[in-house]
Amino acid sequence: MKKIFVLTGEPSGDKLASTVIANLKNKNSEIKYLSVGGSNLKKLGISSIYELKEITYLGFTSVILNIFKIRKKINQTVEEIIKFNPDILFSVDSPDFTLRVAEKVKKIKSNIKTVHYVAPQVWIWRKNRLKKIKKFIDHILLLFDFEKKYFDDENIKNTFVGHPLIEKKINSKTIIDNLLPKDKKIISLFPGSRKSETLILLPILINFVELMNKKHKNYFFYLHATEENKDSILDIIKKTNIENIDVISEENIKSDILSKSIFAVSKSGTVSLQICNANIPSIIIYKLSFINFMIFKLLVNVKFANIINIINNREVIPELLQNECNAEEIYKTVIYFLKNPELIKKQLVECNKTLEGIKSKTSSSDESSTVLSSYLVS
């Protein structure tokens, strides 16, 4: 029986990996899996060698503070992969963790094929990584077509597969109309998938809701959480006196809630593509510690945080970062958009045009699983 080890480093990677593996399972049921994964891979019947939260760290300083723990986890992961002896090591995103593991695995067992999904963002920073990556990665699966030239230049085998979060889903929708608050307009809030992100952004979003409630009584707010951080977010919400807010984590319900929203406030990341794909107007927020932000500013070579803005090289979606990432600025920006529907229409038109330019011909999961299948028979 062929074997695949699925290696992720955070909940968003677990979600992306699950879309590919679900597709591959439909094509070939005779594959054995093991993973470092979360709730999405678990739903597919794939066990994880440890809890995903054990390796989810955010920011440069937190990595430095936990360097020995991370190194120990990398070595433990490598040992388990070698013991499992897969045909393919399928690593997904989180390059500072997954690629370090892949490099060590390749040195020990060069016959294990290494396929990495979600290319490291060399177009943002650390382009010199490519020369190192080509020594231990057999194939890179690209989310965006414009990334291809960077890997072609280094003769790294790659395939543009597109982004699964911007695919039109065929799945039947969950019926939630009876569960929604009556006579309320919905605003979706995305505080992030990592615990460390949530700790920073959730208090800001709560203060934003409180500001909204002082002047506007016709809104209901849904916090979109992962299964891993839902309970901790609920605990914080329960300590407030806010009644028009709830926390959701089930994927189908989150998609339905988003589709019925009039606006979204989202942390910077891939979820913003999902929001655009649902044709919902939004703004982007993000905040790092001062030290992390200064390091980030020194290393990156792009003007924007959001991929839609990066592709267009201008601010299609407003970004409130660092000092601007506060309840007052979020409130003013959201209200300004809600009072100016022509701005909303303009943003949605530009986002849809951008998405059309980065979609794959079929689907990301289908094209990615096809690449994996080719390594199982080669």
C-alpha cells in the first residue's frame, strides 16, 4: 500500500491540505496516511502524531523564545516520518517549519518524494531560499500564476494549481436561515487562526463591536474561528456584556454566514481571498509587536499586506496595520464604506477581476492531487 505523510504547521495549512487529500481519496482509496494536522485532516480519518497547537507560533520573537522547543519538535517529526517511511512527504505552507522538516527527511531518505503546497513567498522576502529549496523539494504547487517565473528561473519543478479558497463550491448549503437573528444585518469578523493572532486582534474587534453598538442597533456580529480556538474565543466573549455577537467554527456554517454578511473585517491572510470570492466587501487588519514589525519592515519588499493589493500594486482593499489597527479606525472605515455603496461596488468589481486572473483551469485540489498521484506511480 502506498503511503503519504501530510505535514502542516497551522490550522490554515490543515484546511488547505484537507481539500487536496479529500480529492485524492476519491481517486485512490488504497493509500495510507499519517500527519501533523488538525481538525480538517482528522475529519478525513487521518491521525496526527501530535496536536497542531504544539507548533503554532507567530512572529520572529516568539520563534526565538521557543527555538529549542521548535528544534525538538522538528527532530521528533523527522523521526516519525522516517519511521512511517512514506512514498511522499506532502508538506503544506508554514515553510519555516515544514521545509526544515522536509530538508532533514530528504537528507536521511532521499527516495522519499517531497511535494510542497503553497510556495514560500519569495516575491515578498528571502528570495535566496530558492537555491536551498531546490536541493530537497521535488515539486512545488503554486497558488498564484505570477509565482511561476521565480521557480522556473531556478529550474525547480512546479505546477500552478490555483487557490482552493477561490473555487466555486458545489457542496449543498447548510440551512441556517432559521438560526439567524431577525431584522439584523450581519458583519463577519475574522480574528485569525493562530492563538497568538487572536490574542492581539480579538480585543480590538470586541472594542469595535462595542463602538458600533453605541450608535447602531441593527447589526449582528459573527466571529469566524477554527475548531482549535473556538472555545478560547467563546470564553472571552462570555466575559463581555455583548449580546449581538456569536462564534462559529463549522466550515459550512461559516461559508453560509459569510455569504449572508454585508461586510467583513478580516486579519491579513488567505481568508481574504475567501471573502472576495463570496463577493463580500471588506477591510484588512493586522498587528504585530513593535520588534516583530520592525524586523518585518526591514525584510519585506512589498508595499501591502493583502494579496489582492499586492497583485494590483495598490490598495483595492483598505489595510489598517499596526497603529491604525484599532477599534476607532476600524469603526470609521467600516461606517464610511456602509454609507458609500459606490465604494463597495467598486471594490467588489476590482476584486472579482483580480480573482478571475488567478484561478486555475479546473480546481486546486484536483490539480494538486493529480501531481501527488503521478509521484505514487513513478
